[in-house]
Amino acid sequence: MAVIVTVEIPGGTREVYERTTERITGADWWPAKGFLAHAAGPDGTGGWRVIDFWESEADFMAFVEKATPIFQEEGTPQIMPRVEEAVNVIVK
């Protein structure tokens, strides 16, 4: 079952997001198994929002395990994402 993963990062910045994303997408394990789509931007309250689509929650959790060292090194706070069932995912 596909899932929608929403991560709200209070105080998150574009600069930290871009550095982190560059490192993740440059990793030898990227693209991670089950990754479908990604979007991110300011949340309107001074933080940052990330929305991902994954083939399964297990695939997302395997990605988190690989990406956690990068998140930690870039100073991204440990955040509990919201994971919800996706009824449909359409990608171009």
C-alpha cells in the first residue's frame, strides 16, 4: 500500500533542506527502494514542510535508517513524520 509521508520541521530552512537533499540524492543508495515522489517548501509559519510518496511504510523506514546520519550531520531535528495511506498516487 502506498503511503503519504508528511514531515513538519519547525524552524527548518531552505539552506539546510538543500544541503541535506543534495547529500541524499548523491548517496550511492539513492534512489531508495520504494521512493515515488517528493515535494518540499516553506510551511507558512517559519518552518519547512516535506511531503513524500512511498510504495510502503517499510520502504520509507528503510530510507530513514540510511538517511538518519545525514539528517543528524546537517542539524535536522529528529521529527516524527505523519504516515497515511495513499488511495492513489499519480506521477508524471
